[in-house]
Amino acid sequence: MSNEPLWTPSADRIAQSRMTNFMQAMNQTHGLSLTTYDDLYAWSVRHSESFWSCFWDYAGIQTAQKGDTVLIDGDRMPGARWFPEARLNFAENLLRYRDERPALVFRDEEGHGLTLTYAELYTEVARLAHALRTHGIVSGDRVSGFMPNMAETVIAMLASASIGAIWSSCSPDFGIQGVVDRFGQVRPRILITADGYRYNGKQLDCLQRVREIAQEIPGIERILVVPYQNRRPDLTGLPQAVLWPEFTDNDAREIEFEPLPFDHPLYIMYSSGTTGVPKCIVHSGGGTLIQHLKEHMLHADLDRDDVLFYYTTCGWMMWNWLVSGLAVGCTVVLYDGSPMAPKVDSLWDMAEEEGVSVFGTSAKYIAALEKGGARPGSTHDVRRLRAVLSTGSPLAPESFDYVYREIKQDLLLGSISGGTDIVSCFALSCPIRPVYSGELQCRGLGMAVDIFDDDGHPVRGEKGELVCTRPFPSMPIYFWDDPENEKYRGAYFEKFDNIWAHGDYGEITPRDGVIIHGRSDAVLNPGGVRIGTAEIYRQVEKVEAVLESLAIGQPWEDSERVILFVRLRDGMTLDDALTDQIRKTIRANTTPRHVPARVIQVADIPRTISGKIVELAVRKMVLGETIKNRDALANPEALELFRDLPELKT
């Protein structure tokens, strides 16, 4: 990695940041002399109870009661309990403003949309919350959304949370079995759906799938249908169904927020489910709120004047992260549709029109922009843009260069990493530190993140397992239907006792940045040398002909060899010259161990609904093993491309 930063915040930007303001407040409150992010981070980890308690006060969390106790059983993972005396409501904190500033802006790929002010949003939530209470929904009930990323989805979540009901959502691109595998485990009383949605210019129906889903999941009492594609959708075959406008036809103007324990369940989220039935991960209202506020206010430096956008669906945890921006009081932009319809830079049209200041997306999208020849900085007004955030997979150094070359030079580029498991980040952006190519800027405040070798020893400048050595508020409170915590412990605590092992393979750099090399369960091991798949992808995708790639390890002659699959630009064919170019590019920038034994062209590469490539599922297919849950994939048909390939037999 380069020793020269791609971007350094100005002295004025550092001085005006909320991170600096918070650090100064801690100096004054605790008699400290913190001057750098390193100082603040070290203090936040060594004195985590003080840090989280002070941040609670700094963020102005709305609460019926905070209490004096911050942490019980702080030496146990799982088992630690944060703010056990507190009583608060997640929705109340996201609806703390009731003014005329825009709260939600919704846009679809045709440019249609609406804007709700904070006052209007509050009223809409009040109406739905009243209707849910009238139906008999109480604290602890489940309400599920099979919804596009639209304003009604946010309203439904907030109304549910105001009562203490637990929200769970899937995006409408999930197949029937994928939805049943998720919602069937948690058995919602209310299912909320749109009649349909649009993607890449096509109008797609939801109600036919909902008819089959409702038959498979017992206990659904009411199906609430949002008219999105049609003003009067056909509800035939759905006896439980009622239209949203009819269900919410009341005069409610106030919300009765239930004061709930800090660890009361808020969200049920799901693992990808690509190798089995998805795990149901339960997150608390208090843990989600305080963690998201920390990341929004300090790490993303958001305030009320910001316009926050993240390209996501409501089946990905970044939707939950995005919506929490309401607690800061900024404008949250929701987008439904293909990010590249009708053209490669369509999202930048929307960003210009809405004055987006923080633009969130995936590493895949940034790479696709570059491959598509987009130059947003030249073709669009990006004067208001001050940060681009990227997650989903490691952001390649070439993508860092692209952002600063073709989008904007004076910009915080925050590659962030965490996941559904913690509904937040372990490593992310920092407004008072420089940006270096290929690196995540920092470990998150209050998160005791480290890199361990196989023996459980911390290492620096070496690759290893990303871990967290101390409890943090946004840990799952439990897994659904896992009374003895067996699934929970097996997911994170099998490798190291009482240490959270996240499943990422990474390293901490000498300047305390973080590099993620891929998932540790997908790490390659040719000749006994561990290689992160991202190390290969970064090189392969430098080759102009390659759109994307996927690498697996194949058992071979008492060892393992690297197999690389590539999807090429339309009309291109993998020949000896291109294969040689790919191998030379990898070897020139890595080691001979990284060079694949076989390079194989495929028409498509399978991905989860949230866009992550699935090395494990492909490896299972290559080895002839059973793939249990294809509905977890956006393109399950792509798996068949990897069955019985003759190139893998020699």
C-alpha cells in the first residue's frame, strides 16, 4: 500500500468535525488530553463503560430512564448486558423531530417519488401504529415486511418499533422459499407487502408470491398491501389482505411510545443462508440506536444539514443503518430499482437533484462505474458531496483511485466493514484521518478490534482472523429459537473462547488502518500458504476484459490449487493470450502462490441478494456437494454453470 494519502482532511474540516467536538468534550469532562483519533480510540476501548455512557449523553438519546449502571457481566461474551436500568424507545429517537425539514425522499428508477417532512412522517407513523394497536399488536409480536425500499417500509418499521413489536424484512427480489425460510421461523402476525415493484425497466408482481408465502407460514393474521404499481391491486386469493390506505384510515396524530429495556428486541435479521437455513439474528433497540448514532455522528460526521443516501434493499443491513440517519435529523434518501437503469450513472442524476452529501454504495457498484466509463465528477454537480461510503466487499485500491480521479478529489472515501451480525461496523471511516489506498481508515470507537493468528495471539502487519476482544452494545441479544445459545456460540465463539471471531481475514496496518482480505472461511491454502480471495480479485479486475471474478480452492494431489472463474465483457472469449495476461497480472503484483492453476470463463457469477459473491456455494458445487438454500441467491441459476466442468478434472 502507498505511504502517500489519497486525501487528507483540512485543518478547518478537522476542527469543525463532530469527532473533534466529542474529543474536546471528553477532555473537559474527564480531565484528559486527547489530541488524535488514536488517543480517542485507545481511551474508548480501555474505558468502554465511560465511553458509551458519555456518548449516550452527547448524542442526546431520548429516554424515560438511563440508570446508573452501564454494564453487567462485562467479561462475558455472550452474556454482557448494557444499560440494564434504561428504558427507551427506538422509534421515539428516530422521530424526535416534528418540523418541516425533509425526513424521507423516495425515488424510483423512473424518477418518480415523494418527500415526507419530519412532521408528515410522524403523522404517518402515528396512523399505522394506531391501526396496529387496534388490531391487537403488542410488544414482542413480529411484523414482517416483504417490501421495496420505499417510505412505507420505514413507516411500518417505526410504527412496529413504537409499540415494541419486532420488525423483520426481506426485499421483494427474494424467492418464495427464501422468504419462507426466513419469516417462517419467526411467524409474523402481520405481513406487509407492496403489490409489485420495478427493476431494470421491468414491472414485477409480488402478490402471486405472497399468496404462496401466506399458505406456507401459519399465524399470519393480516396482509397489508401497499398500492405501488397499481392504485387498486387485485387481492383475490388473499382473504387476510387489506390495502394500506384502508388499514390506516384514522385520525391519530400522536404516538404512544412504549418505554422498553435497552436490550428489548428491535430487529430480526438473517444470515445469508447460502449453505443452509438462515440464522435469525436478534438485535436490540438500544444497542442498534447507540451504535448507529456513534457511526453517523462521529464516524460519518452527519448533522441535520446532510442528505444521506445508501443504495440498498430492505433485505440488507445497510437499510437499517441508513434509516437510523433519522435519529440525527438529516434527510434520508430511499431508492428503489436498479442502480444502473436506465444508464450507468443514473444514481448520480438522483444525487445531483437531491443534493446528496453522503453517498453510500457497494464496492461492486464502484467497480462497475469504472468499467462502464462513468465520470460523475465531470458530468454531474457534486459540490455538495463530501463523502462516499462503500461496503459489501473489500474496495480495491484501483477503485480508491477511480473515486478520487473521476468523482471528486476533496472527498472522504470511507470503506467500511461489519455486517448483519453486528448491524454496524468494526472498521469504518474517520473524518479527522487521511485516506490511504486500499485501507479502511480506522477501527470503530468502543470496538476492541484486533487481528489474531491461529493460536489466538494478536499480530500486527500480518494477516489473520479479525476479532473483537470485549463486548459492545450492538452484539446480537440472541438468535431466534436458540434457547441454549448453541447457534450463537457456534457462529462467533467456537474459534477463540470468549472472543468474537467475525469470519473476516484481514490485517491492521502500521498506521492503524485495516485491510480486509476476504472471508476467512473462503481463504485459499495452496501449499499451506493462506491467501485471501480479495488479494486475487484486486489484481484480476485490473484486466480490462474482466468484469468480475471468483476464486476457490480445489483439493488436488494432497494439497490445494487455486481455481479462478472470470466473467468477461460481452462478446469476449477467454483465450490463451488473455489467460496469460490474467496470470501475469496476478503474479506481478502478488506471489506465485496466488497464480491460479486454472482460469475458466463463466457467463455469470452467483451472488446473494445483497450482492456478495458466494465462494462457498461455488466450492460446494465444484465438489459435488448439496446446495441447500438456493433461494438465498439473486441468481441461483448461475450455480449450474459450475457443475461438472471438464477443466477441473485435469
